[in-house]
Amino acid sequence: MVKFKYLIILFYIIIFSCSDGINNPLLTSQNSLCYVKQMENYKWEVFTNNMSGSNPINISNHENNDENPVWSPNGKYILYKHSNNHGNRIANVYNLEKNTIISVTSDSGEVGIDGCKWLPNGKIFILYRTSYYDPYSVFIVNPDGSKKIKMRTLSFGARTYFYQDSYNFLYEIDSKVYKTNLDNSYEEYLFDLESERLTIRDFNPLTGILLLNTYTDARYGNSIVEYNIETKQSKIIVTAEKPFVVSQQRYSKDYTKVAFLETNTNGYDEHYLSIFENGAKKRIVKLVDNEWFDSNPMEFSHDGNYIAFAKNINVDADWISWKSELYIVDINTEKLYFIDEGHSPSWNLKN
């Protein structure tokens, strides 16, 4: 009888500890995801949350807009763009351990930053302008704001893709792609995106492979292509099945999977979030009618088992015509978890 009771207790422990993802660290960590959420004053704030959506924390907490939050590679900081009282955009860094916010850029000038992001080495890359007619000044700075160094300039509108060494990078300007470095000691022209009818979607910094769309017009792609910068070889990995088009593809953190969107062009009322892995395509989320995937990028979790994404839903309101909702999906079970209203998700890769 005693042994029988112990077996019953053990049975309940196993059942309850394994049910509904309770044992999954991604679903229990208090700081797994950051994103932006629109408040009652229609301003956007930066939030962190766990993967059950039960611990939303407003970390920016300011009356002006905040956008594009991204976790640092070591999981200790969140970098985001902030609009100050002068209308300029500055780069703010939230320190998770100290619960503090510092600005790592000046708030002077007419414009401020146009872009900021983490480099693989944990430093911050900033594109800054003092006026609307200036080229970008490129700065590198530590997360605590120290050792800010002006490296070089880039033409206005440049988009950058860094290699793993955080020194060499590609940049795209006026549809042309170049390879260079932070010291500007060389510059190599690679190819013209427009003449090849291509759009850059992602980049593998370990191998120098670009993830591209071929497109039939400026908005939609009809295939997904990998292009190796070093060997100059390309490979089509996904071809759209008519009447669908493919777009917005992103690599997983280990670069073995690709997530992308499929849209039915016959009315645009059927949308899929799909993945490509081991030579095969799989549809994992379907939207219909008055829903569509947000244009802000989706993102894989560090282990590649989850994707965070936002969908938009038509609403009848005075000031807005849709709302954005943030979800994660388990790519193995296709189970959806609602997190919060919001978009622009970024994972803490250390959780």
C-alpha cells in the first residue's frame, strides 16, 4: 500500500511538471522577450515579458515614443531608439541588473540617430546625423556610454550587415552593395540589387551568406535565395507556389532554419508563417480575413524552437484602424502563445 501511494504521488509530479510547457525555461523566464507596446496616449513604450505573457514590465516609461528594442548579445542590456522632447532620436540603453537607462548619443542637432544596433562583440554601432543633409557619422560605443569613437562616414540611407569580427561589414546604398570595414581601409563593389531584382533580408556573419528575395515588384518576392559573398555562388532554397508570394525571411540563430511569410495574391486574405529546414518547407501559422502579419521582423529563439511574431487585426476605433498582437509559436507543435499587444520582438539570447 505504501509503495502504491508513492507511485501515485510520482505520477502526479510527472504529469503536472510536464504539462502545458511549465517545465520549459523559455516559458518561465521573467526576461525572455522585449517589444514595443502602444499606450493609451498612443505613444509606444518598451516592455519586457516572460513567454507566458504574465510579467509585462514597462522599462522605458516615457511620454515620448520609443522603438526598435534589441537585447544585447550577453543579455544584460536593451538598446532602443528614443524620441526626446526636442523631436530628436537618441540611442538609449537599459541596464537590466541596475534598472537604469542611459543615453549613449547626444540629443543635439536636427535629426540625431538614424540607426543603432548591437555588434557581435557587444559594442553598439550608431549612425548619426546633425542635419538632414549630412552623411552618416559612424560611432562605436560601449553599452555604458564610454569610449565613444567616430570611425568613418557613410552615405545617407546606407543599410549595414556586419561580419562576426564586428569590423568588416557589407553596406547597401542606392541598391548597390559594397564590402568595407570600420577604418575604411578598403572598399569593394559587389553587385547591384536592382539590376538583379533582389532584396536583402538577412545575413549570416559566420559564412558571409546573404539571404535574398527575388521579386516581381518592390513589395513581394517570388523566391528565396542564398548568395555567398566569398564564392559568388547563389542557390534558390524556396520558390513561391502561385498565387502565393514569399517575403520577410529571417535566419534562426544557428543559421540552419529560415522563417518567412507567404501571402495569397488573389485578394491578400490568406497568410502563412512558414519555415524552411533540412530542404523542406512547413507552414506553421495561418491568418485569414481581417488579420495580417506585421511588417516588423519576426525572430527565432536562441534554440530555434520558437518564433516571436506580431499580427495586425482590423478594429473599429476613432484614432486607429488596427491593433498589433504579439505571439510566439512552437515550431514543433505549432502551438501559439499570446504574449501582449505590441510588435518588434527581440529575444534575450541568454535566457
